[in-house]
Amino acid sequence: MSSPTTPPGSVPRGSPWSQELINHLQPHATIYDAQRGERFDLCVKGQGICYLIIEGSVAIYRRSNNMLLSTATSPAVFGLANLTDIYFDDYFKTIKPCKIGIIPADKVNAICQQQDLWGLVSSHLMFVYNRLYHHIMPEGTPTAYELIRKHLLELMNEDESFREKITAERYIRDKTQLSRSGVMRILADLKAGGYVEMEEGRLIKINKLPTKY
């Protein structure tokens, strides 16, 4: 198994083991060309499904409250946590046209046993859960402004094609479920103060965000 490395000082958004996993699993998957806005469930009729994002970008949501958890760009792999009987019943939507490999979790389980891929799967899952804990889950009890600031910075780092199709207000509320009026008020103040540049609600540029509101 290879040991991907990351340049010092950088934090990868996607798992460095995704492409290697795709190389092993793609020959056994059904390949589907998805259009923008299609939805894919990680659990279908009680069966876990794994998805290989071969080309394109997706947005991942929590089913219970439709909260936007994160976005991902190819190569990416979803559904490996469902190799057990405890299913993560979330879903993702395509941000732009994607090439996706679809394969049942039980089939992935068999392939992992046959090809001795458990070390690779473990490295991938540890990376994913580490990113979830450190970069997605909030620390402590942040104020509304701290949440908005955090997600504005994240939005600026999203794929440009995604930023062009979502307003800053919608992105922040999808990820925090703050009130629309509260988000709009703070965004308006930031824009008036020259801290951010927006056009028709879409984030164009961040000049400098104050740490406190």
C-alpha cells in the first residue's frame, strides 16, 4: 500500500487514499454519469451503498436535518463506514456533472477481504473522521458571528463552480441553521464595512474578516 504525503503546512480537503481505493473498486462498480443536482443515498432499502466520485464535485448532507456537512471533489469515496451493520444514513448531491461508481457495501466488504484492503480502508476512514472532528464539528459554543466568519472562510475555499451557484446566506444557513435575518444582518454589515465583496448574495472576495463582531 502506498503512503501518500502532504506538503508541509497544507491541509488536504480530500483523503489521500481515495484514488487508490477507486483503483481497486472501480472494476467492480456500475458507472453512472450524473447530472448536476442529483441525490444519492448512502443507504437504500436497508442496504449500504458505496460511491466512487471519479469525476466531479458533491455536497454531503445530514439526513435528519438536511444540514450541509461538507463538499468534496474527485477523487472521493463515500459509504465505507457502512461496511458494518450500523449505517450512516446521510446523502449527497452532485454540484456539477459527475462520473460516479456505484457498488453495494457487502460487495465492497468481499473485495476488501479478497484483496486485503483493510489497512487502506482504515487509513481512509481515520482521515475522514479526523477531518470531521477538527474541521466540521464546532469547538465549544461559538457565537453567531464566529460561525458566520468560519463558514465564509470555508465558502471562499470551495470550488468556484459551487460558489457561483449558492448565496453566502444559503451556504451559512445550510451549515449552521442560524436564522435568516441574523445571517443577513451580519453579512450586510460585513459588506458595508468593506470586509467582503458580494454580488447578488454570492461571495466574490474576502478582504479581511474581523475576529470579533
